[in-house]
Amino acid sequence: MYRPLADRIRPTDIDEVLGQEHILGRDGILRRIIDSGKIPNMIFYGPSGCGKTTVANIIARSSGRTLHKLNATTAGLADIKDVMSDVGTMMAPEGVLLYLDEIQYFNKKQQQSLLEFVENGKITLIASTTENPYFYVYNALLSRSTVFEFKALDGKSVIPAVERGFRLLAEESGEQAEIEDGVVSHVAFSSGGDVRKALNAVELLYSAGRRKDGRVHITLEDAKAVSQRSAMRYDKSGDEHYDIISALQKSIRGSDPDAALHYLARLMEAGDILSPCRRLLVIAAEDVGLAYPQAIPIVKACVDSALQLGLPEAGIPLADAVVLLATAPKSNSAYMGLNAALSDIRAGKSGNIPRQLQNVHAETTGLETGQNYKYPHEYPNHYVVQQYLPDALRDAVYYRYGDNKTEQTAKRYWDNIKGRNGE
């Protein structure tokens, strides 16, 4: 029966697992747990092809427990009941170790069905997920488990797996593999840290390689053909999407145009226009704000152009917007002022609107006569001292001028006028 190359060369020992030094290194916490033989309930969180299933298999073999595997994308309550039926029988005298892949696809009821057996220790659960478990795993199950984050491998870490894959295929076929320079590194670095994806490319390259005189010729040209866009990790509704959007905004906020263009390029390559358009409009107001107010209409024009152009030309105005925002002076003064005002309102601090600010129609009730509103345009410099905040908040200060040229110029202007008016 056919077995994928990735499965045939799957490590059987922790020392063979690629990467994950932060948890599987000589002093890594997960390695020490495995060595102790006392396996708790665990949730492995990380991208595809980074070793979650491999480590779970190694743990299962070392524990001596009966192993059951379920994939939440296809399993249902009946499958869970089948696993539970083994508990306490001769089939599983030491209890059951359940490896549940893609647990995020189990609904709340399905996850709850595991609780009783996880609670009494008859089932040890090792679940894996590519999505943030704190968003997708039921709290009661999460509180009974330890979360370990697996990280995507870099290209250098994937190279040994690619080399091993080519060697194994050559041994199995009895042919000599002639691999052009650059093929191994290209396959490794274009896999996006996904070992399974890299090994699938190896298998495809080997089967499609030109054969002559008992030799298989594997070219860099073919390697580039099978790895088109394969380095991209992107899901418009998954963690990777939100990570890229977050990285884009934080790079612009940190005034790094190179990093910002990198994350924009990742979004463009994934065919996503709407996400950067929305985020750039937010950044213009939140992070650049009043330090360079013209950025807001400029970015809006760039966004409108991008939406009208579509890909690939949409990237041109969006790149303009990204570089403009990344290199512009920054201020979040208005945004922070709004947050401060919202905080007071949510804390119940509001009060009645001052009489002089109420709508003129209030004078027709007969309960009050005259609002005594002073019309600023009738006074010098279009300014006059009067109370605008409710009495309960009359001394509140929400907006503080940012330390940039634009806002400091406005501050000097109003300090001069308000000081002259005795405020």
C-alpha cells in the first residue's frame, strides 16, 4: 500500500525531530515531560508540517498506552464513543491515549463529551491545532490541558529532511539521483517551514525526473516549477491572516518601510486586497493621525485606486500608501483622547449637557428662558471662554497635544489665544 514519503521518513525518536528546540531541546520542558513517562493532557498548537503529529506518535509509543487517532474534520460523536468503549477493558488496561488532530473542528458538545474521561485520567488527550487554542478550544477542556506552541521551521532546518527524502527514494528505486546545485535549498526554503510540503515536492520531483542510464536527473528548473507560491502560509480567516495584518500595522507604526512592504507583499501574493485596504485606513487615522492629517485623504485615494485597479496593479498605490505611512511622523493623540473619554463614559461619568449647549428648541418649553450661549465667531480670534463639558467633567482633559510639528504648532496657536483670554 502506498505511503507518502513524509510518513515513511517520519522520525521515531525525539532526537530526530527537526526544530522546536525551545520545547524539545536537551533542557526543553516538553522533552523532560516525555522522558518522565508521566504524560499529561496536552494541546499542540502550530502551523502545518512542523512536527505536532510526529511528536504525538513518539509520545504514544513511549507511554505504552493504547493509541487512538481521530481527525476532527471527519470524526463525530460515534467515533468518540468507540474510543471510550475501550476504556477499562483488556484492550486498554492502562487507559487510552487519544490523539485528536485539528481539534478546532470539534464543536462544544463534541469537546465536552471528552471531559469526564479526561477528568478521571482514563483518557490522556493530546490534541493538535493550527488555530489559536484559546479561541477554538472549550475552556473546560483547555483548563485541563497544557498548551505547547510549535513554531514553523526555517529553511535551514528543513534541509536535512529534504536530503533524507532524496536518499530514501534513491535507495528504494535502486537508481542514482543526480541533483543539480540549488535544488535541495530551493525546496527547503520554498516550503514555508512545512516539512510535509517539502517532502511532497521531493517525491514529485523524483517521480517526474528525467531518467537515463539508471540515473534520475533532478533540475533546479523543475524544483522551481513544483514549488510555485508554496512558501506562502495564508488563510484569510486563520491566525496567519491576522498575524500578517498585525505585523503590517506594527511595522508601519514602528516606521520600518522595508518590513511594511514585506508584509504587504505577502498579502498581495495571497491575492488579498481588502485586508490591507481596511488596515491602511485605520493606520492613517490611528498611528499617523494629527502628526500628518493629510495622510488620511491620501491613503483613502490610494485605497480607492487599488480597489478600482484590482490585482496586480493594486499593489502600486497600496505600496505608496504603506511607504507614506511608515515614513510619516506619528501621533495617536486623538485616538488616546477618544479612549480616555470612552473610559469615563463607560464608568458612568457623563452628566447633563450644559444648558448653553442644548438645542435651541429647549427654549420653547417655557421651563427655561435663554441659553446664554456665546457664539465664538462673534469674538476676536473666533474664541470665547465658556463651559462645554458637563459639570461632572468640567475639568477633564482627554486630548493632549502630540510632540510633533503639526500638533505643537496648533498648541502654540491656542496657548496664545486662550492665554490672552484669561483661560
